Amino acid sequence: MADYKAPLRDMRFVLNEVFEVSKLWAQLPALAEVVDEDTASAILEEAGKVAAGSIAPLNRSGDEEGCSWHEGAVRTPAGFVEAYRTYAEGGWVGVGGDPEFGGMGMPKVIGAQVEELVNSANLSFGLYPMLTAGACLSILNHASEELKAQYLPNMYAGVWAGSMCLTEPHAGTDLGIIRTKAEPQADGSYKISGTKIFITGGEHDLTENIIHLVLAKLPDAPAGPKGISLFLVPKVMVNADGSLGERNALSCGSIEHKMGIKASATCVMNFDGATGWIVDAPNKGLAAMFTMMNYERLGVGIQGLALGERSYQSAVEYARERIQSRAPTGPQAKDKAADPIIVHPDVRRMLLTMKALNEGGRAFSSYVAMQLDTAKYSEDAATRKRADELVALLTPVAKAFLTDMALETTVHGQQIFGGHGFIREWGQEQLVRDCRITQIYEGTNGIQALDLVGRKVVGSGGAFYQHFADEIKAFTDSADASLAEFVNPLKDAIANLELMTSDLLERAKANPNEVGAASVEYLQVFGYTAYAYMWALMARTALAKQDQDDFYVSKLGTARFFFARLLPRIHSLTASVKAGSESLYLLDAAQF
């Protein structure tokens, strides 16, 4: 596999030239005090060095060795402890954390780039700080001041880690049927009992303590999701002075043997009357958890993007060097026995597909991160509300579409290597295996599609959708004639999505099956349309600067490829949505 190179030029292009994020930060006083363009650039430069120098070299060896479990203890692969210490000492675990408790205080749009860098280098490694950051977010927004002060500083510092304990053997998507119990104690604590599965980083040797956020039910809790509470349960008890005390009554029963992300410990966690403290109020656990979910689900989309970027970097290097056959138009490398495979149309199709999806995904994930920053930091109530609703709308798209496109991208990268892509030596097969989980965890992509259509589009009566549609139409209406080749197909795409949305809203009133039948294809159409908007924005910037640098020429060429070869996919997907739900119910269960 090619050495990983942080795509800093493209990140700077998206942040500084396309979105001009420094203007957003200047409008948000809380951010204006901590970040500007130079600060952000320095942070990303350093993060790129850490990712490429300390973390990326462990990707293949970590996959081959994996995590090991022995009598409840989990050991990460060789080099992980040292690399994690380097990462933590650099302050990277708390890059988006509250400065009051030792975090760096960076906006999510910067944190999103750091996440991409780390996950491109090594997804298994990146999961440990990601889960810690997510746990910190819920604690910061919902826990008592006492719990924040006691736990956040060491978590931001990477001395302690965090985990999310949601899933149970019988309860995955349907968390309302969890069985883990929380018994209140006289001192205000709770005794937590139950089993959780698929817990990323539930046990490991990277930190001296792990702070678990556990969903459980109180004895008098209402049935279903309304009866879920969230509890903070440390692996090792913390004394009043902040020192560590006795081991809590919890243990790792085993770790999973998985298709990918083998250096990330996926644990079965047993809570046997473990001591914990409630986060927020009784029966408000899902609200506290979903504070984290918008960030985490965007983060999973970024994981997919990161793997696609890593695959592309290796594939394009290989395509420039591997010689096989002659170009259709005749020999190009006349001094060699054959031409580099990058001359062949199908190889170019795959490379350009990878490039267009990666760069479109980077722009889109950054756009969503900017909405998160606006929703969090804006001092104007109407602006916060609009951003909140955009986040709600776009989060399932970011999670599902980025990861669906990532699987396509990593498979293309493997395919370009031919037989060499199927063997371990080149690393492309690992990226395909690692990528597959991104479509499954943090809510499967089918669930994300249902969330988009059922809750966010139909559930809001189309209001959330209208924010995004209106913004795109404002852009297309204001664009000058030089952008016609990008703006006209974007206009057609948003008109198609508008018609599909209104039609689906109407059909759903008469038949509830219509939402589920249309949801996956609807999300895909939405994703391609959103990418078209991103590519039109990038093309506008590149068009004005194409005489300055080949970077902008390349960007324009990729934009033209996206509109010519990828955006037309919406037509077949639209036809599937229009077909409705009837054909899904022609067979009885016994006829399958």
C-alpha cells in the first residue's frame, strides 16, 4: 500500500476557498476567540503528521494481529499503546472539547478533518478516540457540573477513555426493549445490571480507566423508548480527590471476531451491580444519547470517506506505475513493453469515480459540520433553529450516503489492483473489509434512510427539506452564465428531488408502506443531488482560478465527470421510488 499522505491541499480548498469558514467563525463570537484560518491550518498540518507518521504504519500490522482477550483483559496490537499516548499527549482526543475542562475548543468543521486524517491512517485506531469524544459530548451537555469536573479533564486528555453501551443481544435498533436495569441507591448512585454487546472500546489497554455511558431502565420506567435513562459507569471507581480506587463490578466477557476493524476491541460487557450515576434526568436517556448521535453519525460517514481516500491514494499510484497492454489509441510509453494502466478508459472511470465521490464527500461532510457549529454557537435563535433542522435532515444522508459510496470506492480501488487487490500484501482488501462496518453500525443505512424519509421529511411535513432545497435554488438563481454546465443539471436534479418529495409525502398519507419502500433509493437520490450542489460550489471556485494552478484544472475535470457520469444515476433510482411498495408485497413470507 502507498504511504498515506494527508490531503491537506484539498481540505484547505474546501474550508478556505469554497466555504470561507473564517467568515462563519467571525460571526460566531465563541469561535472567533479560539480559531482563525492560520490556527486551523497549523492544527491540520500537525494532525496530518501524526496520522501519517505514528498511526498509519500500524494499520496493516494491527489488522493482522488484532486484539486479544484473556480472562477479561483486552490487549491491543503492538504499537497501539505508544501511538495512543502520542496522540493523547498532542491533545487530539479533546480537539473539539470544551476548553473549560481542558479541551482544545475547535469547531466541528476542523474536528471533521482531523477525524478523516486519523481514520484514513487507521480506522481501528481512530475508533478509540472517537468513542471517547462522543461520550464527552453527552457528559458535557447533559451531566451534572460535578460529573463534568470529575471526568471530562482526564477524558479530553486521553488519560481515560469512553464507550457507548447501547445494544443488547435482543435489542439493536429497537432500544425500547432493553433489559439492563438501574436500581437507585440511598447515596444517589445506581446499581447497573445487564449485558451489552458490540461495545467498541469497552475494554482495552490504552488508558488507565474507561468511562462507560450505559442505557438502562429504572424500576418504575415507562415501557418503550420513553423509559430509557443514561448512566455514567466507570471501569475503575474514582475517589473524591480524583485518584483511582477499586475496580467497579463490570467485566468484558469476550470480544468479537470480525470481518474488519480487527484492531478495535468490540466487546461483550457485563454489568453486575456496577455503580453508576445518572446523566441528565430519569427517562431522558435517549435525548442525552442523541446529542452525541448527530456528531457520531457524521463521524461514521467521515470514516467511509477516509477509507475511500486511502484506497484512492494507493490505486492512483499503482495505476501510474503498473504496465499492462497498450492504450486504445496506440502506445503511450513507447520505451516500455506496455503502457501504465491509467491510460485505459475503464481504469480512468474507476479512478474518477473514486476521486469525484471522495472530494464530493469531503465537501458535504464539511458542510454538515458547519451546520453543527452554527447550531451550537450562533447567538441568533432563528439561525440556530434552521441549522438544527438542517443537521437533523442531513445527518442520515451523511452517515448512509458517504458510507455507501465508500464501499463502492474501496471496491474500485481493489479492482484497479486486479489480482493484487485480492491479496493482503497491497492493503486494498483490508480497506474493503474495514469499510463494510460503516454501513452497519451507528444505525444501519436502511435505518438511516427510514429516519430521513419517515422522521425528517414526512415527519416535518417537508419543512426540514425545504431549507436545503431553498438554499440550492438560491444558489442556482444567482449563478452567472459561466456556470451553466454545472448549474443546469443541478437545477434539474433539485426539481426531480422536489417532485419526488411532494409525491412521497402524498402517497405516505394513504399507505404507510410507501415510506419504507422508497426510503433507500430516496436517500441515494438526495445524496447525489447534495453532491451535485457541492460540486457546483467547488466548480465555481475552481473556474475562477483555473489559470493559477493544475489543482483547479483537475477539480474542474472531476466536476465535469461527476455531472456527466455519476449524477445521471438519479434517474434509475427515481424510477424505483415511483414504482411504489406494491411489488414488495406480492409474495407471502412462505413464498420467499
